[in-house]
Amino acid sequence: MDSLQELNREIQSCKRCDLFFSRKRAVCGTGESNPQIMIIGEAPGAREDETGIPFVGRSGRLLRDVMGIAGLDMDSIYISNAVRCRPKIGKSPRISEIRKCSNFLRTEINILHPQILIPMGNSPLKSLRSVMGIDFGPISEIEGSIFVIGNIFVAPQFHPAAILRNPKRYERFKDNFLKLRNFVYDVRKMDMAEIEKNYRIRHINGA
Ligand code: SF4
């Protein structure tokens, strides 16, 4: 599969897991076609299930606000999810659902070649484990770190829903995005000396 249109048609007709039965719409990724950054959320919520568009509910608003404060342009990124259909109300997706859906994320990354992946929360980290064969660990231990895997950078953050549930995390979440703005600039220059000096970098061999 070599085009996003083809991929999105496959997502919209997918019946690989039980979430197919309860969804109104499968939610495809959206955004810039040549993105430097890909944000990977967890799964569609109620608004996303209604509209078919990712990150349009309260979490999406918080993310847009913080990205705006950090001076990061939402229009220059690509937004995707670990699973494309709404999980049972109030539940996170199950590992079996994440694994079945991870092929779509793998294909998106292969088509779009983003330099920086921002998985938000544990579900996208589990999906990336399927895609890249790397166990990054739980989000509570690694958020704010930046992993270097070949020529891809992975910068995990809490999911905005976790910030809404626990507002004490907001300042750190915002600070992480302010640092990410500078990081994005340094990655554009591919200034590895600056990158090594300024950020909590962890190198991982192979992917
Ligand atoms: S969550 Fe993913 S694997 Fe499951 S039905 Fe939806 S698109 Fe298919």
C-alpha cells in the first residue's frame, strides 16, 4: 500500500477487531502530507466517533492550546491514533485491539516518514512496540525523554486526557511542549551536538 487514500479506505472498512461493531465511524489520521511531526493519540472519543476527525473533543482543544502556547503549528503536523475505532465507553483499548490496528500506524509512518513521533500515553507506546519492536516502558517513567532510533526521534508525552483528569500535571505538560518547540528547530538543523546537550536523549539501536 503506497497511498494515504488507499490506507484510509482500508481503515474505514476494517473489521479486524470487535470495535468495528460499536463504532459510528472509523477515524483516519489527518494533517500535513509531508509532516516533520506525527502525534499519536490513543483512540477516538465520542466527538471523534461522531465526526470521523481525530482530536476534536476536550483533549484535542487542550492539545491545540498547548501547541499554540509553544508556537507549534497544528497545521504542519500529522495526527493519528493507536486504534481507529472508539473503545467501550470509559475504557482504554485492549492490547489485542492495539496490535490488530498497529499495521495501519506502521503503514502511515512508512508513507509519511515523519522525523519526530509524539506518542501520547500508554496505548500509542504499545502500538509503537508492535510497529518498531521496542518496549519504551510506561509513560509515567519516560514522558519528557527523547529516544533516538536510527533517524527517527520518539518524544513520549502524557495524553491530554490524563492532564484533564489530573490538572497538577498541566505545567509540566506545557513545559515539555515548550522544549519540544526548540527540539523541532534543532532537528531541522540536525544539530546533534545541540540535541545531545539540551535534551534528555536515550539512544536505542535498531528498529
Ligand atoms: S480498531 Fe482498528 S483493527 Fe479494530 S476494527 Fe477499527 S480499524 Fe480495524
